[in-house]
Amino acid sequence: LGEPADRAPQFAPPTLQTLVRAVRPEQAAPLRSALLALADQDPLLHARPAASGATALLLYGEVQMEVLAATLAEEFGIEAEFTPGRVRFLERPAGTGEAAEEMPWLDRTRYWATVGLRVEPGPYGSGGVFGYETELGALPRAFHQAVEETVHATLLTGPAGAAVTDYRVTLIRSGFSSPLSTAADFRGLTPIVLRRALARAGTVLYEPYLAFEAEVPPDALAAVTALLASLGADFTGTTGGDPAWTVTGELPARRAREAELRLPGLTRGEAVWSSRPSADRPLKPGR
């Protein structure tokens, strides 16, 4: 449980989230197994079990979804259906927050557990890290595991409704009553303490951006740059001239589809558009 390396991630975070289910209910379990196996082989595929037999996927784009559907059909004989991809927002801790709850030595209506947690930002791309400042062996292993698993499960949904990432949560206080405490006490108390600590730390909501390149005819340059600016694009370059200009920059992933749909009308169908995931950024107020 050492400190994570403070370095940039190898890949930008996925920009889309979707749920996938088997068209035939009897293939639900094989579908989940196939997806988890594919995720183990492919660092660009992120999968985890979801409610009602579905599997939650984090993807980099619609094309990856189409390729995955074809792979499931051809290699596993499974026909899958996907919900429409939604842009994936993330939350990150804004600062450091602590909270604790003591075991109710006199009040037997509460959880028989003592839990104290600190939440703080982790390095970009580190995901979620759990650590201890309490003495090793102060809790039975099952109680330690209950706290750690509950921390990560709770942070799948932050105060703004998005998953929390790039955090470090540290167990700073713990206690139990040998004849009374169970793992369920720690699973029940941990979310209460964690949410309180996270509220004190605060979170910042981030949205994914795409790096784009648009090749457009000269007489459409002004209209295209005006469109992209209205969609929140930040430009990094404009080069060329005759017969075409190349415009590069970054824009919010949630606005990329609108840009793709409107470009043909502004350029008589002559525009060439390409994009790829870029680093995410804090969501701007009013956007």
C-alpha cells in the first residue's frame, strides 16, 4: 500500500459510459464473463458488474462499442445490446477532509465499530488508493477488508453524482468490540464517515475533452471557427490556406457530436473531422 507514482496515466480516461445486456437472458452470465475477460486483455476496455444483470462499460467512443459488439457476436456467439453512450463525468477531491465515529459503548442502537477516515487528492491518473495509519492488526482482517471494499464502492458515486477518482483514503482510527462487532457494522458505518470526510474535503467535477482536427475550405473557415468557439472549443492552431485550412484544438466531449453534425452544412460536405480523447478539465460554471 505504498504511495502511488506521481506520473501521468498511459491513456486518457474513457469518455463514454454505457450498460450492456445480453439480448437472450440465458446469455447474461456468459456475457459478463466474456466482458470481464476482454477487459483483462485490453487496457482500453473497462468493465464492472452493474444492477439487474447488466455490465457497466467505460469506452473511448462509439466505434469501440461497435467493435466490441462484433467481437462478442463472432468470438463468443453472444448478441449484446448497449444503452446509448453517455459522456462520463468524474469528481476529484478538492482538498483534505477527516471524519470519525466512535463505537457506542453505551448506546446499543448504533454500529459496533469505530471508524475514522481521511480523504485527500491523489496523483492524476492514480484512481483510488486506500491506506492505513492505524496499527497493523488493530482490526481483524475481515473488518479491514469491509472498510476498504466499502470505501471504493461508496466513491463510485460522489456528491455531484459522478464517480470519484484520483483519491487517497486513509483509515486513521479504528476499534471494535470482540463479542459484538461484525463486518456488517463496518460496512454500515464506513459510508457515513466517508461521505462526511468527503464533504469536508470538497470535490471538483471534471468533464472529458477531445483533441480535434478539422480540415475545411477557405470560405468556410470563419463560420467553422465561430461554431467551434460557440461549443466551447479552445484553439491550438490554424494552418494552411488554399485549398484548405486545418483547425486544431480541444472541446468538451459532450459537444463533439453537435460539431460533427453541423460541419457538413457549413462546408458543403467538404470538411474532414477527426478527434481523440484528451485530458479532462474542471466543468466550467454555467456549462
